[in-house]
Amino acid sequence: MLNKHSLSIPTIALHWITGLAFIGVFALGLYMGELTPETGKFQIMGIHKSLGALILIVALIRIVWRLKEGSIPPASPVAVWQDKLAKAIHGILMLATIAMPISGLAMSVGGGRGADIFGWQFIAEGDKIVWLQELGGSIHGLSVNIIIAALVLHIAGAIKHQLVEKDGTISRMLGRAS
Ligand code: HEM
Ligand code: HEM
């Protein structure tokens, strides 16, 4: 049931599975940029791509769940603008969990490499589709700074609510009573 004091188990489980995996895959993506083929760039890229594709599946389930359940209420009364900002950031983050894998897949498929999850090829290799590769690459790369800003605001807002306003925002997302 949706109320101020508790969140449903699917909401909590889907938030942490997608959120923590997203942060991990995001960090791997940035780390890949520092690597060369000699220092394992392509092995890390393979893990990045496989985990990224898996995130797409969980993220789609999460969006269906959110549409079914409706948006979660704030843990304590907040100004209208704050509620709107928090919800806009949730929307950006949720969009990012599908836009990043889809644009990554577009880059890979457009590059003629198809797509696989830890060796299981679910899109076959094929001809290069340059526009698809370029579009995917642009979305994947240009989203990075927007996502960092949204994540900083999201996490800082959650910590402020938990520690300053003491309204149990993070405890509630951990399934604990405030
Ligand atoms: C350590 C990092 C994180 C913390 C501490 C955190 C904390 C929270 C908290 C406390 C809420 C509930 C907000 C409320 O009560 O109004 C929430 C909701 C949400 N978070 Fe996070 N979050 C983190 C990472 C992420 C990441 C990486 C994403 C997505 C990429 C994400 C996406 C969302 C979304 C979409 C919601 C809205 C509720 C839902 O639909 O599940 N969070 N987060
Ligand atoms: C939630 C999923 C994903 C996230 C958060 C993510 C994030 C990132 C980030 C932050 C970078 C570094 C970008 C930069 O430094 O400008 C990156 C690079 C890359 N990602 Fe992803 N990614 C995801 C999924 C995927 C998927 C599914 C694929 C392909 C199947 C993929 C393929 C790539 C490739 C090929 C690069 C290197 C791009 C280049 O040549 O610079 N990513 N990703």
C-alpha cells in the first residue's frame, strides 16, 4: 500500500537493484575511458555492455511497476516546488536507466558488432549502420553530465531529508520504520 511511512517491497527492491547496478555500470563506463587495449579496455567494456543490457530489463519492469503503483508520496510535507523538483529528478533518472542501455545497444549494433550478454549473442553481428552508431554514441556521451548532476541532487536531497529534516526518507527506502 502507498503511504508516507512505508514503501512496497517491489519499489524498494527495484530501486536498489537498478540504482546500485546503474552506478556500477556508469562508473565502469567512465573507467573504460582511462584504459587501453593493453590494460584490459575490451574485457571491461564486455562487462559494461552485458551488465548495461541486463539493467534495461530490470528498468523496464520497474517502469511498469511505477506506472501501476503511481508515484511515491514524500516522507514529510514539502514545498510544492521541492516535490516537483524531486519528481522531475526521479523522472530523469528513470529515463536514464533505459536511455543509456538503449543508446549503448544502438552504438554497438550500429557498429556492426551486434549485442551479447556475457557471450549470449541476442542481436547478431551485421552491417554497419553509421547513423545509428552516431546517434547512440551522441546520446550515450551527452547524457553523462546530466546524469551526474541528477544523481548528485538526488543523493544529496535524500541525505538532507534523512539527516537534517529527520523524516526517515532513506530509512523508508531501506524498508525500515523511521
Ligand atoms: C546511493 C544512492 C541512492 C540513494 C541514497 C537513493 C535514495 C533514494 C530515496 C531515499 C528515494 C525515495 C525518495 C522519496 O522518499 O521521495 C529514492 C527514490 C528514487 N530513486 Fe534513488 N537513491 C540512490 C540512487 C539512485 C539511482 C542510481 C537511481 C537511478 C539511476 C535512482 C532513482 C530513483 C527513482 C526513480 C526514485 C523514485 C522512486 C521510485 O520510483 O523508485 N536512485 N532514492
Ligand atoms: C545503464 C546502462 C549504461 C550506463 C549507465 C552506461 C554508461 C556509460 C558511460 C558513463 C560511459 C563513458 C562515456 C564517456 O566517457 O563519455 C560509457 C561508454 C560506453 N558504453 Fe555505456 N552505459 C550503459 C550501457 C551500455 C550498453 C548496454 C552498451 C552496449 C551494448 C554500452 C556501450 C558503451 C560503449 C561502447 C562505450 C564507450 C564509448 C566510447 O567509445 O567512448 N553501454 N557508458
